[in-house]
Amino acid sequence: MTANAFTMNSWDETIVSGEEGAPRVAHAHAMMRYAGIIDGESSCDFLLYYPGEGFDGGGSTSPGFERIEGSVDGRKGSFVIRHEVGFDLNGIQGTWTVVGGSGSGELTGLTGTGTAAGEMGQETVSYTFEYALG
């Protein structure tokens, strides 16, 4: 059995407002590869807030939307998840929910929630996914 994990293939971050080292807002576009119960590739966009110098990130979360193409437990299609991800000096942790009505193909009617957790600087992040097909 393959472990539930995704690997970050790319991360492109741009400051939208503010300056490096000061409070600022940034946009990040990422591409990921999933293995495990979800098998496929995705495109994800996050809106990030950085409070400024000396802040370790604890307690701050960032929203994001990710479209995944591939399969869930062998059923092929695509779906969108909405993230709420936090990060600090130790790593990332987050929750996500399947966006209602976003499933296609054999994933039409997909609902579910999941979590993600990984160490800072690691390319691979573990995830959980509890789902149902309606």
C-alpha cells in the first residue's frame, strides 16, 4: 500500500502588497503530485499573509484552492479542495474540504475532508482524506 503523501513539484510566490521583512500579502501558485488514496496531479493557489520580521508563523493560516486531476481509490475524475493551511518554524499543518459540486467523471458527487502535515523544508507532505461519493 502506498502512503498518502503529496510532493511539491513547483512553488512560485509573488508579493502582492508590502515589502520583504515587513507585513505583507503574497500569492503562491504550486503544482503537486499525489500518491495514495488520491493519485494524480494538481494546481493550487494560496493567498499568504506574513506579519513581518521576527514572527514564527504560529496561529496564522492561509486559504487556498486546489484542483486535482486523477483518481480517488481508483475512481477517475477531478475535484477542487479548499485549504486552510498554517505554517511555522517546525512545518506546515492544515485542513481541507472538497468544494461541493466540483467533482467530475467518476468523482461526481464527491464530498470529504482531509488534513496535511509536514516538516519545514521537506518536499513530501503526508495527508489524510475521509470521503464519500453521493
